[in-house]
Amino acid sequence: MALRGNIYYQHSLAKHTSWRVGGFAKCFYQPADRFDLIDFLQQLPKDEVIICLGLGSNLLIRDGGLDATVIASFSGLSALKPLAHHQLSVEAGVPCAKVAKQCARWGFGGMEFLAGIPGTIGGALAMNAGAFGSETWDWVIEVETINRHAQIQVKTPQDFRIAYRSVTGLKDEWFLSARLQLKPVDSDVSQQKIQTLLQQRSLSQPTQWPNGGSVFRNPKGDYAARLIETAGLKGKKIGGACVSEKHANFIINQDHANAWDIEQLILFVQQQVKQCHGVALIPEVHIIGEFAQS
């Protein structure tokens, strides 16, 4: 069957990540919709490595790129619709910010925290993204997943192990959509809450620089940013990568950094915090791909 999406070979991934770094993908596909995705998956070799990509936040792709097929969910998996009883159906490629703003317009409360998360719903489901005391899976009734054989399954939260910034239980499959149970809210109140949260984010995070979001998980009972700052690491640079002066748990691409610079700075921060505080910081950012050949 003829594909309707866009396919590219040896495609640069730097423009598809929020750090603006990363090598090339062997194959990059933007499905037209879920049915086109099914057709594409059915045509792939059975041993093909598949990576699903949203908006490329919370992700560091190494400079050597990916010997894999990358499927971009943000282009075609974009359905978002209200259901009865303040439920919401949303596909994996819809940006979190769009979900927050549209829910506020509909008077669906609970999604305001997503306004400042620079990823897609698929990514938010995969890592249980959260902010301001709320987490994605607090609101999930069920999800659809799709595997490499293009088989779709409906699953519930009980099918996964869900924790702070962690979701396990996917078996060579990816999130396709979710159904959320939200709550009635005054639209103006919800939209004002979003504006307040975005203002707080702008004041506390280096949103003007390319970054990958929070680099490390917060240790239990503490904050990664506090540990990094008190280790004297604000402003520390390796190559073009820099620990943000505004928020120590952010590494920014300040001066044409590459993925190597960022990864080395991540490792350096871990080493220094361990030495200073005895705490092993766990990355929240996913690091994938091959190192560039020297």
C-alpha cells in the first residue's frame, strides 16, 4: 500500500531536538495519521530498530546519530477531542502545551501543568512528566499502544509500573493515544492558572536558550538543582554547553554545543555532586545514539 507520509534518508536530527544537537537518522518518517503509521510499520524489516520521537525534549541524541528508523509522532498523530463526562482523547503527537490550552478553553481542568512541558503527550506518558505537583498518569484512564507489527492494544494504568518520572511495562511498543479523566473547571480560571504557571517557568528556567528540560531527577527529599548549585557548578562549561545560571538542573546550549559537550557536562555534574554530597544523581534525560567517529 502506498504511504502518504514523508520519508527522508540520512536525515539530520539536530533540528528535531530541543537541545538542537544530534547526528543523522538512517531513516526518518512522518506518518500522515495512525492508519499511515500502520501501513509503514507493516512494511519495515522485522529486525529494524525503531525510535519514536516527539518534540525532542528530554532527549540527547549523540553526534554519531542513529542507525535506525525514526518515526516522528508530532506530525500525524495529532487528534485531540473532548468526550462526554469531561474525558479527553488525545493522540501521542499532540504537544503538551496545546493540550493544556485547549482543555482550558473547553473547561476541562487538571491539564494546566502541561502548559510548560516542552514535549508531546506520547513523551509525557513515557516518562510520567510532571510539574507543579501534578503528573501525567494521575489523569489517565487508558492508553492505546502500537507495536512494531502494527498491532494496537488498549491498556490501563494497572498494566504499567508508574513512578516518579518513570514508566515501565512497554514491550517493544509505543504509546499511540490516551484517554484522560479530567474535571470541570471555569475556563477563565483555568486559562489564568496557565498564564501564572508559564510566568513562573519563565522566571525560574532558561527558556531563552536551547535546553533539554530538567537534566536530573530530584532525589527523594531533595532537589537536584540545590545539590548542583551548592557544589559550585552554576555556570560550569564544557565546550558550548553550560550549567544554567538561572536553574542549576538545566544544561543549555550556549555556544554551538554538540552532543558530546552536553554529555560530558552531564557526567561531570554527576561526578562532582557525588564527590561533594555523596548523592548519585539519576538523569531524567534519555541519551541515545552512537558517538561520532573521530
